[in-house]
Amino acid sequence: MRTVAIAGVGLIGGSFGLALRAAGYDGRILGVSSPATIAKATAAGAIDRGVSLEQAVDEADLLLLAQPIHVILETIDRLSGRMKPGVLVTDVGSTKRRIVEHGRAALGASFLGAHPMAGKESRGVGAAEPELFRGRPWLVTPVEQNELDALPHRQFLVWLKRIGAHVIVCSPADHDRWVARSSHLPQLLSTTLARTLDEREDREAILGAAGPGLTSMTRLALSSWPIWKDILETNGDSIAEALGEFQAALSTTARELKEGRLEESFARGAQLAGELLREP
Amino acid sequence: MRTVAIAGVGLIGGSFGLALRAAGYDGRILGVSSPATIAKATAAGAIDRGVSLEQAVDEADLLLLAQPIHVILETIDRLSGRMKPGVLVTDVGSTKRRIVEHGRAALGASFLGAHPMAGKESRGVGAAEPELFRGRPWLVTPVEQNELDALPHRQFLVWLKRIGAHVIVCSPADHDRWVARSSHLPQLLSTTLARTLDEREDREAILGAAGPGLTSMTRLALSSWPIWKDILETNGDSIAEALGEFQAALSTTARELKEGRLEESFARGAQLAGELLREP
């Protein structure tokens, strides 16, 4: 892996470049982005220089698409018919079925879907950091059994481990089902909670009397709509299923509230929440 | 206000003592608690010495009940018939209708319900701090129009302002309606989310693939059951109403998801969440 190219040098793409360097990668790192971002990313040491997408795919052994989902889909179209043998294209999109289907149709076995479960509130390459992926899951979603045995794939996985990511292999469908519960449902709960309070006539009184719990439960509602538009469009069926499950669970909670027997639910909830807090 | 007594010298009671001292209160501060807690609270400077509840009500001008809700109700029973004129009893319980009804029936106009919207994850007098109430709401729930004009009440409110609390006057019913939405509903959403994930067969996979958003949305699920048992028992009707409203809102979210038009909900949710984050 002598040359890596990163298309979209924001928080995730920039952090990947910084993480490779910090882990001892001494090949070239090319960036595909706007001139302003390329300047910032080069200054930060996340990439060596900016190139066009066409140059990137001509020169790189690994091309990481660290863009919004709809841009990843467009980039895959632009790469179609331009791939050399031995080059691996992978991505960081938050949903996997649609992207992997598109990537395989356009690029064949050169495309490997993936999704690092890392992030923070600040965005852009200015917020990038070499340790962003350490101890965090990096889900990898091949469609064939032996796909990860190919040399470019093996090299990519070695570098993921070197930057401290916890590689988890699963199918695109499993990925989308899991993140619907672990990420997309929590997002919609936070947004729905904040929206319903926003619509109330006694909004000001409720906000005035709010404690820190409400702030933490509505924090996700600040998430960027353009990013979530793509996620909701490409994982709508799994998310709808997760919402339906939660509706049923909330009916159970309402019944247990009425019957004065929520203790077991609190115990189970605390058990799971405690495990999440103890994880890195 | 020459003598203040605090029954229950934990995080809230202890912080009240420290806050009074930091704000220049130079009267006596008595504590009613277990010998171990009295020792810690005295060492921390939150109280001057421990006394029995009977001594406390005999000596104090202000008696703050900073106990769990069911203990506040029991303490009110023990105070019945022992009150001197000019003494104010107030509390910090998280629900107000039941406590105020009980307090007024037993102690008459000497009782004033109240609820500071402050707290943190650590509990006990060891976590107490003088700045806990600064910039935070302290809801006060009289039942008569001119109740707060009495001298002991005016003195109490002056000290609340001196310790930096933001005094909000409302009815016990308004209080319970508001906190059902701002505190009790978020708690049940967090608990329900954590509990449903805990019950799933693919629990480990979902936890393994979780990002930081899930951790923040399940953090409240760690809350202490004994405290919530009291809250759910004394505000069940308002909470059931808030749950019903949220169920309807979640159906709207599901419909907007299906129809691809969640943008407005995200915008309104982000608006409210941003306001909460900007508040102290």
C-alpha cells in the first residue's frame, strides 16, 4: 500500500490520514476535496497534496470515500470503468446496503463497504485527530465469504488495526439492522422529543424548568439534516421497523407505569447503559 | 433567619448548606441525618452539627426537607402538631402535588413546596458543592396568592437568590405537568430504549457496533430506581399523559419518515436543543 487517496477530507477522512501517519504509514496520502479543504488538510498533515478523483484512482492502491452518502454514490459512478486491478475502493457511509449494492454493480470486487463508528460534534478537517478511531468499531461489510482474503483487503485491515480500530465483519443487511437500533432510532427519539416540546404552548415554562437530563436527551437533535436525509433515505425500512419495535416497547412501559411495576425495566435498562458507559 | 436545619444531608441538602455559607449566611446550620453522614457533612462544612428532627424544628427558622419523596411525606407526619409560628418548612421533592397536599394538610401555611432543578450523577454529601444551584431553576409552588409575602417566605427567597438560584413560582399542578415533559418522559425514553436493546437476541452485536450517540441516550437509564419509584408513584397521571403525547408524536415521525419529509421536524428539534445547550 504505497499510495492512499482520501476523497472527502473532513473529520473522518482527515482523521484517517492523521491516524495512518501516527501509526507509521510512510507512503503517499492524496486528498480529493475543495481547494480550501486541501489547503487546511495539507497544513494539518492529514494529506500530502490534493489531486483530482481521476488522478487519485490512477495513483492510489487504496481509495477511501469519506463523503456524504449521496456523494459516495455519485463518486462510485464516476469511478466506473476506471479501475485498475489491485486497487481497493472502500467507504465510510453510515448505511451499507444501498452503497454496497451500487459499489459492487459499478466496481465489482474492487469495492468493499465499511463504516467506522466514530465521530464527534465538531466537523471538518479542523476537528480531525489521529486517535479518533482508537478503540472504536470499524464495521466492514463484504458480500462474499473469501473477499477479505485478497491482498489489498488484507493490507487495508492491517492498517485499520494499526490505527487502533476494532474491525467487525458483517453483512450489509446486518449492519443496517444494527445501526437502525444503535444509532438511527436514538436520533429519531431525540429529534421527536425536542420537536414535540418545541411545538407546545407551554414550551418556555418547560424549558425554564428543565434539568440537565433533558439537555442530554435532546443533544442528538442538533445533528445535521443533510447527513440524516441520506441515512433516512437509504435505511428507511430498517428504521421504520426499529420505530415500530420502540412503539410497542413504550406501550409496555406505559402499562408497567400504570401497574406500578417498572422496577425490572429500570434494572435491565441500567444494566445495558452501564455496559455502554464502561466501553471505550 | 438565624438557624437553618436541613433534613437529609445528601447532594442537595449538603450543597444547600455549602451554598448558604458561600453566600455569606452566618447563622447556624443544623443537620438531621445518620451519624455517618453528619460526620461527613460537618467535616465538609455543609452543617455545623447534627440534631434530631425534633430539635431541628424547635430551633430552626427554616427547615429544608432534602429527602426522598416518601421520606419527606413521613417527615411531614412527624412534624404535625410540633410547629412554632414563624417557622417555614420547605422541601426539594421532584414532584409537588402529593407533597404539597400532604404538607398543607399537616402543617398549614408553614409548608411551602419547592424543587431545585439541579443535580449531578454522583450522589451523597461527598459530591455536594456550593455552586450546584447557580443559574439553575428553583421552582416554588405556593397554593395561595399572597403566601410568599410572609416574612419567613420572603427571607427564604432572598437566600435562594443569593445562592444563585433562579426562582420560578408556579402551581403544584403546573410543576408536575412541566417536569413530566422535561424530566420524567426523557427518563422513561432512556430506560425504555436501554431495556429494549437489553432484551434483543442481537444485543451484543448492536452494542459492539454502537457509536457515542447511544451512550448519551441511555445515560439517564442509570438513574436510581428507589428515587424514580417515588416519582412515578406521585406523578403517574401526568407522566402517562406525556407518554401518550410522545406515542402520537412518534407516529407522526414514522409517517414523515415514510413520506421522506422529516426536514421540518429536524429543524424544530435542532432549534429547541440549541436553546437548551446555550442555557446555563
